[in-house]
Amino acid sequence: MEHANARGVNCHRDIKPANILISEQVLKISDFGLSAAAAKGAAALNASLVAGSQSGCFGFSVLRSDGNVRCGTPGYMPPEVYRGEPADVRSDIYSFGLVLWQMATHSPSPPFVGSFRGDIEAYMREAYDRQMSGRIPPVARPFRDVVERCLNPKPSKRYSDFGELRRALEPIFQNLTGKDFVVPSADEQTARFWNNKGMSLSALGRREEAIICYDKALAIDAGEAKIWSNKGFDLQELGRHGEALECYDKALTIAPQLDGVWSNKGSCLDAMGRFEEALVCYDNALVTDFRNGKTWNNKGRVLGSLGRSREAIGCYQEALAVDPRYAEAWNNLGACLNALGKHKEALACYEKALAIDPQYSHAWFNNGIALAALGQRKDALASYDKALAIDPRDAVTWFNKGNSFDALGRNDEAIACYEKALSINRRYHEAWNNKGGTLLALGQLEAAVVCFDNALAIDPHDATRWFNKAYAEDELGRSAAAVKSYRRFLDLASPQHTAQIAHARERIVRLEGST
């Protein structure tokens, strides 16, 4: 608290056992959020209360009554805060005294609380009256004098700051341990400090700032694998995959079995389309952590990208054996089954995923794909609508919804969906092509040619689009343009285009003969 006070935190406002964290022999005070909110003024605080229990354990609250705003936790709130008066460091010292009393007496609840009977105002009033009486429940020495001063009802009678309180506790520490107390140094030049700060910024999504912190940590200690790994992760999240890979390789050179690095490197290679290398990374990750469902899921996704759907299915099953409620694994398993033509089995997987997470938009989308493959176009439309209600900016879902309308002969609605997809992504060449096909079916030939031209400007190597353009130009009587497009189609066509190849050759002969 001395450290926090020196850096502008005048009052924490919610010191209690739940906000004191101990790990690896390090004690940390957490949850300065109420302090930050209070610093912005009463208007920034929303009235809220976490219900209490008979033991008198509450979450933090912001209470409004009698025109006052009270910040803190019932049972740990100093009397001046209950009265609606301003809080300062001496208010925190009062709350500290309550915690110290609990530690000294081994009590699960603070000293002045009674039984909670559902009326929070009565509960707090009773605690306040007991606080103001000055009668503190007994506590054994050596802490009695310190506790009594901390819990004096008058702020002016308490310790003036945490430095004075610490100096009162130091002799007790020395008597109990036989050691001198050394004040910890808040050394901001340690690699650990900068790494921890980077991790905090990363958790807030402030990745550029996090990377700056990791660089400061690495300037102090370049041999710490975890820092390289953390930097790699944030670079990867920013799409800087090449730099991320360099960091992961640094980490693995230092600590080849460091948790998570092989898996993260695999994800990075996956995003770069380097699937075979990604598989090697996932296999290395699974050597040390065979029960990692996320790694199994990621390996399955890469195998699916390589067209190895049956192997991918095995990976998803492994992921689900670890965590049967892994919605993404159910969704991915369904996608693999769908790719194998097992549409009904795929639907069962999407149903599982959506039972776990009804807001999983991609599962609704995939559900629509499977239904469409089964010819259940109206049901597919309902699934696409569910997906779009969650993510209305998904161009691919709008495109597939358009395809279902097209298959149902609802051409105007299909065109509206393709246009929606194109408003999100103007370079969505499949949407340009399908919009052109629908316009062609409606006899709107000029508009269709424009759509095919837009599609071919993005991807000029698609044979079907050249055929569609040639057909529309042919219908418009543009013989020379049609012949040119038919010839371009024939240059790109494959054996699967048998019928279109025959048509193109016939039309070229006729059109060139007519000229």
C-alpha cells in the first residue's frame, strides 16, 4: 500500500481478505478498480450489491442511500464511509485493521458484523453502531495495540499512513522471527517486472505496448524463454507472423519443452499456410502434453486444411475425450464429416456445439451448410439467419444465404444477399459471379456481364466465369466479344467442363461462320 500510495492511489477502498492474493511466497493486493472508479467521481459509479450470507461474507458494493454513495464491502467499510464522508488512506488503515484482527483471531468474518437477515441497511447499521462503540472484540497480544489504533472510530486517532503502521508492526515481526524486516524494493528495472507488465497489457489487448515491455525485459535478460514466448504470442496476435516465429524459435532454443510454445508456433505456421510444419509443432507439443484438447483441435484443423479429413476426425475425437464440452472441437468435427458427405452426422455435431454455446455463429453457419447439402434450403436459411443475428458482418454467411434463396428460385432475395456480402467485401469474387449468374437467369444480361467482369478482375483464371461471361455476351449479340471469352474459357477448362466445352466449340464455329 505504501507503493500504491506513492504512485497516486490515495485510497484502495476495498481492502479485505478476498483482495489479498498469496502465491510463491509473494503477497499482492488486487482489485484497485473501485479506487479507480471512485477517483472519477460519484457519477462514474453504478449502484450494485452482491448478496451476503449468514457468515457476513459480501462482494464489493457501491451503495446509494440517503443521497450518499458508499464504496466498499459491508463488514469492511470504515464508519466514516458508512456516513458518506470522503475516504482517505486512514480509511484503508481501518480496513487493514479488520483483516489483521481476523488473522490474529483466525476468524472467517470481520469483528463487528452480526447475522445477515436480508436487510442490508440494517446489517450495515448494526456493524456501524458496534464500530462506533469502540468496543473491539478481544485480540491477543502482540497485535492488540496495533489493532485498537487501526480500528479507532475517529480517523484522526488512527495511524496517519501505512509507513507509520509498518513501523509499528516491525518490532512485532522482529520479536516473533528474530529477524530484521527488510522493506521490499519496487525495482522497475528487473526483467520479471517488465514481463509481468507486458502480460497485463496483453490481457487488456494493448499488444504494441506489451511488446515494448517484453523488449525491455529481454534487454535485461535475453535468456528467459518465457519472455520470448510472450512476445511471440503478441506479435502473432498482431499478424506479424514472421517476427513471432523468430521469438518462438528463440524460446525453444533456450527451453525446448516450455509449455505452450510448440503449440503457439504451430498456430503461427498454420496462419501462414505452412501446414506440414505446423503439424510437426503440434506433434512436439503433444509429446509433453498429450491431454491438451486445444492442441488436438488445432492439429485436426491443419489436417482438415490438407484434405486429410479422416485423420482430422481422430484429432477432434481426442480433443473431445479431454473436454466433452469443447464447442469448437464439435464444430470442427462436424465440418470434417460434412466434407466427407456425412451431412446428418455433421448436423449432430453442430447440435452439440450449439447446446454448449448457442451464440457460436460459425456453428450456426456450418449447420446451414449441412442442411443445404441435404436439400433442406428453408431450414438452412433459418440457420444462416441465426448466424447473422450474432455476426451481421460475415460476408460468407450472406453469400451462402444468397445461394439458398437462388436454389429456391427467390432471385431478388438472392441478389440482395450477394449485394450485402459485397458491401462487406468488394473483392468477394464468388459473390460477384453468383450475382451475375442470378441476373443472367433473370435476363438482365448487361448487369450480369458487369458482375462477371468484376469477378474476373479479381480472379482471371476461373474457367466457369469466362464461360458465364461468354454466354451473356453471346445472348447480347456481341459475337466478337463472345468468341474471345469462349476461347479464354477453353484455355482454362478442365475435363469436368465437358458440356460447356462442347457448347463453346459449337458457338465459336457458328459465330465465326456468321462473320
